[in-house]
Amino acid sequence: MRVTEHKTEKNRKIKGAFRSAMKATKEALASGNIEKAQEHLKKTLKAIDKASQKKVLHKNTAARKKSRLNALVKSAALTKK
């Protein structure tokens, strides 16, 4: 039981980190700050990769999230120019 609680806490922390990073990126996009969104994107991709590496996210789910987020930032950057 204690092992499960420990692992659950660890997984919750990892999952929270990548969710927070994704939220920060999307908020920067919504505010129209492309440079800040691109900075947050790097941190988000790192957090997603770490979650996938720790088996908190499935590798295909991680790839899908990274791809969609990258497409959002890229399209926002192209329309801004």
C-alpha cells in the first residue's frame, strides 16, 4: 500500500509538471505572445518527454501531444508574420 501511494505521488508530480507547462504555452499563445510561447514550448516538450520516459504517458500519447502543440505554435508564428 505504501509503495502504491509513493508511486502515485511521484506520477502526480510528473503529470502536473507537463500539464502546467502545456497550460503556460497555451496561455502565451492566447495572449498573442509568440516569443514567450516558443520558450514555453521547449520546456513543455521536455516535460512531456520526461513523463513518457517515466511511463506516466504512453509514448504515442506523448508524440501526439507534442505534435499538436508544435503545430499550434508554428501556425501562430506564421500568421503573426
